[in-house]
Amino acid sequence: MTSAWRIVKSKYAESAMNGDGARRFPGRWNAEGSPMVYLADSLALAALEILVHVENSEFMPRYVAIEVEIPEETLSDAPAGMDGTDLGAARDAGTNWLKSGVSAVLRVPSVVIPRTRLYLVNPRHPDATKLKVGEPESIEFDPRLLRG
């Protein structure tokens, strides 16, 4: 099993694995209208993936961290050479993967920290139910990360 992490605002803890946020707001690996859940290969990467989007450090909502165990048989890998830096190509690749139904989880590179991995979950894939989702745990960011 592969362990991965998701950090979400506390108010979204119950719906953290439904992909609705990504469906409404396109991400690097999905087009608008395509439900997807983004996980990171470590808690630290999950935090950085959140912090890279923080524009105003004066107001930080409460967050929770959720550990997810991914069975190997639910995983596939991004196509060779796909590094995610070309936003259009990454979005097309992720959206096409969702539509293909090849697997419940796609392992892709993180753009924030090279050599680390994100795990994209297709919440509508039948094998998504095989993921073991842990209980949300409160997480606070060190204020030094939010200067500026």
C-alpha cells in the first residue's frame, strides 16, 4: 500500500474525497467539470501544495490533514515525459485519464517540488472505494511559513 495525504479546510473534511472542489475549480491536472481529488506523497508536500496558493497570510482558515492508503492495484502512472509543467498538456492528460477509467488513482509528478509525487483520485471509479481514508486530524501551519 502507498500512503498519501490530503489537506483541506476543516469545513470540507466530510467531503474531502468527493472531488467536487476540483470539479468546480479546474486544477493543474483536471478541467472544469471533472471531479478529482489531489493527494500528495507526504504531509509536507500536501502542506506546500496548499501554501503555494495562499495569497493573504493574514487570514488562514483551519485545516485538517487526512491520510489515505492506496492499494497498488488501483494505481497507474502518468505517461512517460509528462512532468506537469505545461498546464494545458497536464490538464488534458488528467482529464483524459479520468474519462478513460483506466484506474482509480494516477501517480503524477508535483510541480511544486520536483521528484515528489501527487496522486490523483477519480472518485467515480469503482475501485476508489478500495482506498482507506483516515480520520481528519487538525493541522496548523508554522506562522513563519506565512510571512509576507
